[in-house]
Amino acid sequence: MSDVYEIVAKQFGRNLVRCRKRAGLSQEDVGFEAAIHRTEVGTLERGVRLPRIDTLVKLSVALKVEVGELLDGIEWKPPAPSPTNGQFQVEVDGDDADEPERS
């Protein structure tokens, strides 16, 4: 797993935990409401992996939050124009992480 993926997954997990606890729901409750398995909720909260887009939407509906709240603190910054650059940046809570662009 790349550093950028890990950084983003961990931030997403923290956001998911915060939203779930604020809603007063267990992982099982969120799983039921989002139609995903409770172990998937735990995997996402631990930052082991990132959700698919449909799962992201299901989680936002289950938690009654905007999708953006689950993505809080995750920002993509395009690189400065350069024909040899081939890099992109992702910023999470003020930390920059570089990852080679994939085709």
C-alpha cells in the first residue's frame, strides 16, 4: 500500500469514527443502515482500506451527513505544470504526501 493511500485511508477512518460516534451508532448499526457488513465498517475505520464510491454514499446516508464530511481534511492538489513532473500531491490535515501518478 502506498504512503498516500495509507494517509488518506487513515484520515477517512478518523472521519468515519467521528461521524459514527456523534450519531450514537455502533459499527453494527452503521453496517445495517448502509447495507454493508459490520466488519467492513471496522476495516474502514481502522484505515485499512478506502470505500468504493457507492459505499461512501451509503455511509453518508446511514450517518445522515454529507459525503464531504467523511472526506474532511483530504484535499488533492494538482502539480505545477511541467512536462517532466509526473507527480501529484494529496494533503491531509496540512501534511503533503507525494505519489507517482499512475496511468
